[in-house]
Amino acid sequence: MNGIEALWKSGAFEERLLAAKLLGKVCKQDPVRTLELTKKFASDISDWAACDTLGMQGVKGIASQQDGAIFRLSTALVESQNPWERRLASVLLTHFTKDRSRRQAIGVIVDRVRKDKEHYVKKAVEWIDRDLRK
């Protein structure tokens, strides 16, 4: 995972997308480290593509196994001053929208950013809401 971290640290758009995708390929080898890197990378996000790739592909393979940790991470990120971290908080929850038993917990977190003024945070809330209506 050191190579993934090095790719992310490069700061280049393509390298960050690649790092997030690679994280998803190896996440099952070390789920705890995957979530640590996700949290670490969150503060460096500067665009929706890196945010969504990290939140969707980076943790997809461990979402069901690490659900509690992902919900805790989302709960922490939703309070951030950084709009990309707030968006990531919602994106991480998309893994659980099909599970009716999770809908209340998702709603509690998403309600924290429901009236957010940031465009990309609002779009993430709309995404979650659409998924929950399905």
C-alpha cells in the first residue's frame, strides 16, 4: 500500500484516481489500513472525481465487512469544514442504500449536510436520496 500512498501524494489528478482504484483492488488484504488511507486521503481531495472514486471504488470490497468503521468515518467527515470531506461522507454511504435496515442511520448522517451550500455536497445528498427512493 506504500505505492498507493506515493501515487496519491504525487498530487496529480490521474495518479490520485489510479491510487483510489488500486486501493479498491487490494483493500481486502488490509481493511484497517484501507480505511486509514481513505481518511488520510480525504483531506487532500480537490475534485469530485477523486472523491467519488475513493468513496466508491476504494472501499467497495470491504464495505460490508467494515460497515461500522465506514459509518464512523462518514460521521466524522460530515462535520468537516472541507466540502470534499463532507461529500465523501455521503459517497461512502452509497454502499448501504439498498439495505433497508441502514436507511435511518444513513438519514441521520445525510441530514447533517442536507442544507449544505456547497454544490458538490448538495449533489451527493441528491444522489443518496435517489438511491434511497429505489
